[in-house]
Amino acid sequence: MRFGVVVFPGSNCDRDCVHVLRAVLGQDVDELWSGEATVSGADALILPGGFAFGDYLRAGAVASTAPIMAAVREFAQRGGPVLGICNGFQVLLESGLLPGAMLRNKSLQFRCRPVHLRVESTRTPFTRALGEGQVLRMPIAHGEGNYYAPQTVARRLEDDGQIVFRYSDADGRITSESNPNGSLDGIAGVCNAAGNVVGLMPHPERASEEILGSTDGRLLFESVLAGLSRGAPAGDPPASAGATLPRPSGAGARLIATAGRGGHR
Amino acid sequence: MTTVRIVITLKPGILDAAGQAVRQGLLSLGYREVGEVKVGRYLEIAVPEDLAPEHIAAMCERFLTNPLIEDWRVGEAP
């Protein structure tokens, strides 16, 4: 499968993402310069962390106007899997591809440390191989990760299963101590209504090898690989099987994926 | 050309952590009379003199602010 990693001026986790996808997971990867207006050839897109365009104005704001973002938007609208990590999440928020906004961390401090995350939704291409309630460990590194959404939007996110990750303790409990930045309801990651666009503040690419202390981050990339290799075409929305039905595999999965293509969801 | 001055602040009710920290600093220096402090952004943009105000509004709402969390106003000339 072919990943596209979008590189903005000021991205600084792009190489880490490329390394994990190419060297650890053995996938094809294109680095896509943000000044180009195409993402052609990619089966999945990653918007990496960093400080795109210096985070001037607001984190992710200037990046949302880069030529490549029209192509990213079109790819997302076709149902292609898009993952925004940290600054990439902020870019997706500012682009309107994900709901909500980021405020400065409540503490005003840049937080750089490992956190635990509880998986809240497995309906996205990046979490469908995970279990609901599963606890992952990976690092955060941000100054503006205090997720905010107006009350009506927050309620819709909850009702529609668009909250994908919450900060938790090691046992999966959501507490004020486990919230590193003041995020609304401990939200660490969300998805769009269709589920194919996901953003999270923690860094899965920094937790994908034993030597880095955790391989939990790899599960997100492996999730999208599992989805595509079992026959779902790139750009297909995730199968609606969700967590309540047995996860399909083999020929059966292919049937479901084919049905999904026709919009029977 | 003329210069438009735009002031952007967080909406009422949105946590202004920087404003609170600045207020704390002022209190520490003994300025006990200080109430709420808001930290925002200030922009000067050169535009044609006959530019319609709606254009400024569009710039603010589409890009210069995030309307979920920020308010804007055209500021006074210094």
C-alpha cells in the first residue's frame, strides 16, 4: 500500500512517519510537498507533526491554505483515510475537515511526555483493528492541544461516535490528572462524521518500535493496512461492522467491503 | 492604500490561559486594581482605500480568526 506523508515548511515529524511506514512496516511512501496541488497515487494520507508555517496566526491556520490542502480535502471527501498527528491534527481542524478547535494548554506549558489513551471508537480506518476501551501508551509533545468544541458540537461528537481517543490513566480511567492539557472531556482524538478522517495529538510514530519504549502507535498504521489488504478499496469508508459484530476476515470481509462500495451501510 | 487595524481576542467564556497568567503577573507586581486580562492578536493590513468592509469581514471570518473561539473588531488608529 502507498502512503502519502504531507510535508509543510516547518513539519518536523515527517521523517519519523516515513521511517515507521517504510522501514518498520515495509510500505511504499511518498513525501508530498505542500506546495504541490496533488496527492495522486496515495492510498492513505498522513499529516505529520511540527510547526507548519511557523504556526503563525494559529497552529495549522496558514497550512490550511496550502495548495495541497484542496487535494487532501478531495481525497477525504472520496472517503480516503487521512490521519493528522499533532500539528497535522491542528491543520485538519483549521481546514474544517475535523470539528472543533485547539486552545493553548491550560497549564500554558509545552507538554512533552508519555500519556495513556483509551480507544473510544473503532469505526475509523486507523482504529478498526483495536478494541474499544483498549489503552495505548504513546508520547505527546505540544503547547496547543487543549481541544475545544462548542457544547452542541461536543454532544454530536459523543452521540455519533466521533470521539476516537481520550486521555486516561494506565487502567483506562478518565480523570482530571490524566488530562495533560485541559482538553474538553479529555478528548485526545476525533474523527469526521464519515469516520475516515482522524486527528490525534499524541504521536503514534514515536511509539512504533521497542527501542522507543512502546509499539502501541504501530497499531494505528497496522489498522489501516489491515483494512486495505482485506480487500476494501482505497477511499472506501470503514465497514460498519464496528465493535459489536465479529470482525470479518477473508472472503466474507471482501463481500462486506464490496457492499460498502455500493453505499449499503 | 490605507491601513486596517484588526484586533482579535478569545470569545467570552473561552479559557484565556495567557490572559490569566498576565493578570497574575500584574497582581504580583502590586497592581491589585487589575481585573480581567485578555491576550489577543493585532494585525495591520494595507488595503485599497475603497475596499468594502465586507471584504475585511470575510478575511477575518475565513482565515484571520477561528470563529469557534475568537472575536474580531476593527481597531482604532493609533
